[in-house]
Amino acid sequence: MENSNIIITINREFGTGGREIAHKLGNILGIKVYDKNVLDTDMGMDQNVTSKKMYQAEEKILKEIAEKESCVIVGRAGFHIFKDYPNAVKIFLIADVDARVKNLCEKLDLSESEATKMVKEIDGRREQFTKKYTGVSRYDAHNYDFVINVTGIPSYHVAVFLAQNVRWKFQK
């Protein structure tokens, strides 16, 4: 992990706890996590803007961040932005639909039907965003170094597993 900054991208299905896992991973590795909320604040943009201009601005900001420091990037098609970076680790988190729905019911106090609807809608929007701006599917496993089904695995354990593998990949 010397000489060049490590870039970890985490793409995820809605309800997997990906943002939580990303923050735990960042804490374990001692690196900052960047997600939609941080980027929208940094860019001064409304969170609902999904234009080509916003995607290009995010891409520019993410590349600038990665040049300055090691980082964990949640979503934002980071796997595609950093596809040709040898110092990037691209991760996709998946989970069984029932587990994701249960997770959302507990965390957001939703009914099962509300959570199921959110999973379908948000996963659909994320896939549409990814295809529109990158031309690839976020579900293609070839886009990632790790595709992990996190069903039934506590988020801390997923983060520890990922941290160990990131460290292993970059040890000289």
C-alpha cells in the first residue's frame, strides 16, 4: 500500500448495508469514505440532479480525490471511473431480496411491501444511471474484483474480510 493511493469502490444493491460496510472498511483501513451525500455537498448540487453534467463533475472530483489520498467511494459508478487504475479495488455487494427487504423494514421502519417496492425502484434507478453514463451494467461481475453476497454476514465481518484482501492485494 505504498507509493500510490488505494482506491476502493463499493457498488451495492439497495438494502445490503453497503454504505455502513464502506464506513467500517474506511475506519479499519484509516481512509476517508466518499458517498453521494459528501459529493453533493462538495459540489453544491441538489441530490436529485442526475444529469450528464453532474456525472462528469462527480467523475472529475473523484479522480482529484484519488490523486490526493486513498479513499473508499460508495456508488457513483466508481467501478467504471477507476476501471483502468491498477491501484483500484472494485467491489459489488449483493444480498438475497428477502434479506434486503428485512434490513430495510428494520432500519427504516417500513412495511414489507414498501421495502420491496423501494428495492425494485432504487436498484432499477441505479442500473439505469450506470447504463446511461457508462454503457455497462452494474450487475456484470467482470466489472469487479470482488462480488460478495453479504446475506447473513454482519457488516463488520464483511468490512474485515475486505480490509484483509485489500491489504493482501497491495503488499509488496
